[in-house]
Amino acid sequence: MTTLDPPYLHPEYRSTVLRSPGKALVMPPAGMTELTGPKFGAGDVRDTDADLTMHGNGEPIGERIIVHGRVTDSQGRPLRASLIELWQANSAGRYIHQGDQHPAPLDPNFVGAGRVLTDDDGHYRFVTVKPGPYPWRNHDNAWRPAHIHFSLFGRAFTQRLVTQMYFPGDPLFYQDPIFNAIRDEKARQRLVSAYDHSATRAEWATGYRFDIVLGGADATPMED
Ligand SMILES: [Fe+2]
């Protein structure tokens, strides 16, 4: 955990009060198994996994978007052939999950999960629909800003990093304790994607760019 990451305990984010550890964490030493693999590779991922709109019998409802970016380390070096997984609510703000029963529709053509490997330049690209905001009972009338959850793997699957990508200009940022748990304003803004007209496809999808930096002063904040 870096100083940029949200703290384990952030009382405004109610469930951290119960789940945050009361004692300092003990990190076991990393051995061969932790550092050398196994690792996910090209054989584990299909091309269609990167298009979340392709897994039903028809098109999902919503604003089709292309989300892309580069994953680099603290020195700006690309993270190659690295597995990125994402999951998100549908365009109505509903997850296919037993825990999400709020009265917004499920979409039979949208599961809300995808994965892709970064290329030689550390670049990734997903096609999906823009997720809606959803209520989450953290505080009175609490709504999460629209977001996409990202998971990344480092050199082995024991090195997993999780974060959330947001959308520019979201009116719900101010009341979201997860977003605001990242105290450093600049670090927080690194979780907000940029509208990217160069990534759009005419008459088909708009585009957003979300670059991810692992470690260093410009690191993308991660959840533990
Ligand atoms: Fe979420």
C-alpha cells in the first residue's frame, strides 16, 4: 500500500469500520511460487472477451463506449502481456449479483465482465457500455458515481491490483466516500478517465482513455 492509496479505515465509507485491520499487517516473504508464476497468457483469453457487448443474443442497452489506455511501471516501461479484468454495472446501474436487488432492470444481453491482455506497448482496449450510477446504502441516499472496476496482475497471480475507473465530470463525486478516501487530489484525479475523441468509432461508439501507472510518484491509486 502506498501513501496514495485509500486508507483501510475511512469511517465515512461505512463497511471499512468493521473490516479494517486493528493491527499492523505482516507480509510473508515472497518465494519462488509467488514470484515466478503461474501466469495468465494468450491461451487463457479469447479476443471476444474484450468486447462486453458481444455475449448476449443482441446488443445491450446503453451508450456503447471504447475504453483503452496503457499500463506502465514507475519508469514508464510498458507492462506487456498482462491480464486486465474488468467488471461493472449495466447502463441502468445494476449488477448481476444476488446482493444487488435494487429496482433497476437487468439486461439479458449484458453480463458486465471482460478481460484482455496488454500488447507489447502495454496497451489495452475494451468495448462496453457506459455503466449507470447505483445506490448503495452507505449513508442516506448514497449513490456511487459511474465506475468500472479494474484488476491487474503483476509478474504472477499473487500480485493482483484492483482499482476503479471513473468518468469525467460525474456529478456524484462530491458525496462518494470511496472516491474521496483518496485524500490526494491529484492522485484521485488519476482515477478519472479522459474523454478521447481519437478512440471513438464514427456512428458506433464514443471513447475514453484510462492509463494505469503501477508504483512511483504518479501511481494510479489501488485498493488493497
Ligand atoms: Fe461497483
